[in-house]
Amino acid sequence: MRENDIHPLGRVQGRAAASAGRRLHRSRLAEDPEPRDRGWLLALRAYGNSRKGDVREIEAIPLAERTRAGEEAVRIGRELGDVDLEVLATRALSGLAITQGDYARAMDFTRQEQSLVDGIAASRDRALGLFWIALRYMDIEGRYEQGLEFAARSVELGRQLAPHDVLHATHALLYGNSSLGRWQLIDALHEEHLENFQKDKDMSCPYVRGGLLISAAVLAHRGDLARARETAALVPMNWEKPALPEALHGFVLLARGDASAARQEAEQVLGAKRRLTYEEAPFEAVLMLDALVALHDAEGLRTFLPQAERIREAVAVLGPTIDRAAGLMHLWEGDAAGARHLLERALADYERLGNPFEAARTREYLAEALPADERAPVLDAALRQYEQLGATPYAERVRSGAGLNAS
């Protein structure tokens, strides 16, 4: 089962077909089906709160109605001992909570799903379930260690199944390890992802495409710009419906030093107004903030920060990225004290998340907000982190004393 394989309308296409499918769905429920059939119909109604498809069709069933359907499906699944049904409905409820901005509730459902995942009958469904749980722990809570544990279990199952199943898990492993600064593991994961990428033809899957873009950004940060460019070029973009891979492509551009192009790509993904569910976290908001900072675009930040703040809890790294950008606006305006408070808060959050690369970058910015006699220890700490990561261009910049404004 792939993340695109479950569709409440049987993967029908187009508004007319979707409307017909929805009417059929309602009529089947009205026929008072057997409890198991009713449970699956209700679970699929909840699951139809998709990240893809015609928004008018998705919104034709209100979120409250989808939520009630999911809750009843969970109850039926539990009563029948149907773990697959209960998992699907619980995952749907997690996505519905995310759509409504209730991230704590989404993670409560995730933990319920976690308690069930080992009971999923089919290996492919179990591998996918482990993958989805891994993503939510990393995306929402920034618990990369825990996410990696689930991703490691998913990849072990995936290796016994098919390249696509492996690609889901290697995406998650690349994501978690790159976030934690375990860049020494990226090359082997990159090669495994690339090998399976060349075997799999499903370029509609964001995780098939996304993994190589994560490794491309790390390669660029390490100074291997040619290999980063070659890797990114392997991945087809879908600018008609931009989503997670297109945002990740923007991070590659940013790592290669093209902040203007990264900003343009962030604008295109943001312009799609993606529906937030448990899939494809909105990293385009992080990308836009980082691109605007790199461009020293205070007016752009002033305009975009309120939009980013509204989804602050959607991605664990978004909060400190917001604080860092806001702190730099204070710094550019000559308010070193205001900048210091926000930059120190951003640094504390990046350290809490275990993200040494972003912590080092924040230390460089923080040094600019400090009195001259307090800067050296902060820059020394940033240099050590860059050296440990193998982020050669960044380490060389700190050693040279050039500063971020010269980059």
C-alpha cells in the first residue's frame, strides 16, 4: 500500500466522478451495511481529508463530519478487533487534527497508532505505518531519535518488499540524520536511496523524489556543489502542483548560494496553498524565511512572518526559524538587545532539537548582536560544530572572520 493507494473514492478522477463517488459512499452507508463494512466506509470518509485533489470536493464533507466518521470507525475497529481498520481511522483523525491546527491532539492519535502498528497484518502496510509515525514524530515534535527508530524498522521491512517501500524509509532516515547532524551517515543512505530511485518509476510520490534532495542539500553544505547539482538534477519537479519535493529543491538552491531562486520556489509552493495533513509538512515556510534572511529582505520578512507564525507548530524547526528571522530584523534595525533575546531563544530551541547545523548558523548571527568582547566563544562554538559536521565552507568563513553578511 502506498501513500497514494488509499482514496475514499477508489482513485476516481475529476469533479463529476468524485461527486458520483461521494453519492455512492453516502448511499452505501445509508443501506445500513454490516459493522465491518460500515467501519471501513466511515474510515475512508475520514481519510478523504487529503492533501491532494480538488479542494471543493474535499471540503464538501465538513471536517467535523469527517472527524465523527473517524471516531466511529475507530470504535468499530476496536470492537471487531480489526487493527487495520483502527489504524487507518486513527491516522485519518491525526491528519484531521493537523488540518485544524491541533498538533497536540494529532500526536495523541499518533501515539495511539503507534500502539497498534505491530498488529498490522500485511508487511507493506506495517512498513508504511511505521514510516508515517516516524514522520510525525520528526515533523511536529522534532523527536528525530524516536522517528529514526521507526524509520529503521520500516526500512528493514521495505528491503524485503519493493524499492518503493525502501524509498519511503530512506527518505525518513535521510531527513532525521541530516537534522541531527549525522552527516557521516548521509553518503551510504544517499546511495541506497539512489539505487532504489533508479528502479522505481513512481515519481508522483513525494518521498521517492524528496530523499535525494535532502542529500543534495547536505552535499552542498559540505562544499560539494557539483555533486549537489547533479543529484538535484535527477529529480523531476512538478510545478503544476508543487509540494514537499519542490520545497526541498529550494533548500538545495539556498545551500548552493542562490537565495533569489530559492525565494522564487518558496513563493510557488506557498502559492499552491497546500492543505495540511499528516503528509508533506509545510517546509516551504522554513524555506521562505531562510531565503528572505539570506537576501536581507526585512520588508519581505515583515510581510511573511505573521503567515509563518500561524503554522508555527506544524513543523518543529519552524519556531526557531521564525525567532531567528525576527531577531535579525531587530539586528538590522540596530536593536542589538532585542535581537539577542530572540536569537538566544532560537539557539536554545535548535539545541533542544539536536540540530547542530542550524545551531551553528544561529551562533554566527548571535555573535553579531553581542559586544565585541563576547563574540569569540560563540564563534568558536560555531566553528567546532561546523568542523564536526564537515561543513567546510562555513568553517572556513568563521576562521576567516568574514561573517555571515559577507557570504
